[in-house]
Amino acid sequence: MRGRYWVETLGCPKNQVDSDKLEGTLVADGFAPARSAAEADLVVVNTCAFIEDARRESVEVTLELAGARKEGARLVVTGCMAERYGDELAQALPEADLVAGFGVPVTLGRKEPQGQVPRLDLLNLPRPASRRPWAYVKVAEGCDRACGYCAIPSFRGPQRSRSMDSIVAEVDALCVQEAVLVAQDLASYGRDTGRPAIIELIGAVAARVPRVRLLYLYPSDLSDALVDAIEATGVHYFDLSLQHASRPLLRRMRRWGDGDRFLARIEGIRARMPGAAFRSNFIVGYPGETEADHDALLAFIAAAQLDWCGLFAYSREEGTYAAGLPETVPAALVAERLAEAAELQDHITASCRARLVGTRTSVLVDERGVARSYREAPEIDGFIAVPDDLAPGSFVPVEITGAEGPDLAAVPVAVVAGR
């Protein structure tokens, strides 16, 4: 054995997939997992660089782990920050023994000049079986869109879809009850190869696992056929990348759609699937955002009644279209608007959850005392507290008995029947 490793993952589920594949590579190289970062011989930080807050967290966590590592342990920084900032990050973090971009083997003693480093294709690396009854499965890397605020295409590159056979093989090897398909632009899977195939992929994965969940759907690609495919899985969960509701501001973001179109699509899905759950994300304070734009967003949030919603303050990213836009919204006003939208959505989420009390559903037990129905994506949404004696990995019919904010409590239906 070459030593023990610890991988600290920051950012989105796509980063977690990369970490899983790094772990698979480390195990193949002769490493074994450590029980904690303090016991590891090799500590790897998989960073996020999507917005300023994420970059700050990545640096803070790296410094924290650097101070806590045992004597002689090596610290490697990889992921989005390492890829995007490279040598600049290495100079700013002398505590790190290596700053390694995507695919640079983290066990290298040092990073050679660009072009001389053996690089691995993380997208198609094998990964170990999941330690949980669910797993995120990345089906493509990169993005072909040009959203005004997003720097991801500049360091993740254009979209590169995996073969369907490789995805299906990975799902089989993971041995899970729920596969969560992810990509920067999921509905575009296969388009870069000239053969859009997201609907075929959903069917192929659904034939192997009881639950298939989709994350990050661009709204213009939510076709009737795709809605049909999602409905057929029984996981009536729609994660729509909307970002705002004001048509003028969305055009300024270089995005498609508006609140009316989004609302009509959501209402149409609810007419077919009354219990459908919806999630989206919104950016507050994008350059040029007016009070009218903000009011349009609040009106949409109130009308849409989304189960889940992420709200983020605009973060200026070098190299993006938005970085050069005038009419910057003052930070204090952004914070005020963000708080207003968050208060509204928190009330909606709590109300949606409270209305579920007394209803019955099937849950997947993730771990002792913690479960999820089709309404909750793992590690993103709320959860359902269940009795500790329910076996992880099992599906159990339950009745919802309580709600507290985003989280629920439930008991098995057999318990309810035996009262």
C-alpha cells in the first residue's frame, strides 16, 4: 500500500463524480482511504470556481486542511480553480504541494510544464461502487452555450458526451437504487456527436435502476417527448435552469425564455402530473437588473410555487460577456433583493412541505434515519426523517407525519395501519 488518501469535495454534484473517479484512480495506484484528512498521507481538495463565494470557500478549506494534515502528508489542489487559475493559484497557495488541473494525476511529484504532463480523461475513468444507495452519474463534460455570466465553457471546454454504453456500464458497476444523471446541459446529451439521445439514455438507465433523476435541464429543451420520458420513470422531478424571469434581463444574460413561458410549461406539467416537484436557480443582481426586473422575478416565484429554489447573488467572472457590462447593481441593493426573494421562497418551500403531512409516498432509505421520496434530490433538497431500524437501500411505503421547514418526518405505512 502506498499510503492513505482523503478527498475533500467542494461545489456541485458534477465535482463529486470527478472525486469518485479520482478515488478510483488512487485505489488502482495502491492507495487506501483514510478515516479523516488528519490521518491521510495524501490530501486532495477538489475545488469549485463557479462564483466568488465558492472560490473563497475553496481557499479557506485548503488552508484549513493544510494546517490540520499530519507531518509529511502531501496536499494537492485540483478541480475547477486549479484548472482555471493554474500557476496563479499555485503561487497564492504555497501550502499546496501540487496544483493539478483536470486529469493531471494527483500522485505526481510535481507538475511539469503544460503539454508534458500525462493527462487522464476523468469523464471516462472507472469509479468504485457507491457507498450509498444513490450516485450522481456525469453523462457529458463541458458546455456549448454562451450564457453571459458563466465562465465554465472557458475551462471545462465544449460539450463532450460519453457513449451510452460507458454510462450504462458505470450505472451497473455503481450498484445503486437511484442514478442521478448530471451534465452542464443535460438535455443536450449526444448533440455534440450529431445524435441527441437523452430520451434513449433515460430509458436505458431506467431499465437498470428503480429511480432515475435528471438535474440541470435548459428550459427550451424541455420538449413534450422529454416530459414523457421523465413521467415514465415515475420520478416526477423537474430541475429547470431558469436563472431569472424578466425577459429583457434574460436576453441580457444571453438566455432563452421569460416568466410567462416558464410558468405555462410548469402548469402544463402539473396538469399531467399533479404531484410533480420542481427546482430551479435564480441569479439576483445581474448587471442592469432594474426594480421592474426584480419585481418580475418575485411575481414568478410567487406564481410558480417551486418546491425548491437556489438563489445566488451575481458574481462577476473574468472573461465572460457580463464582466464588461455597465450598470452594476450596488452590493447593498443586491443583498436586499436576495433577502427578499429568499424570504418569499423559504415560505413557499415550507408551505409545500407542510401540505404533504398526512399523505403517503415511497421513500428510499439513504442511511439510518434518513430517507428521500422522488421529491428530494440527494444532498440538495430536504430529507425525510424515518425510524432508525429501516435498512439503508430499501424502498419503504411511509406516511408523512410532520414538517419542519424543508424537512419531513414519516413512519412506515405498516406502523400507521397497526395503530
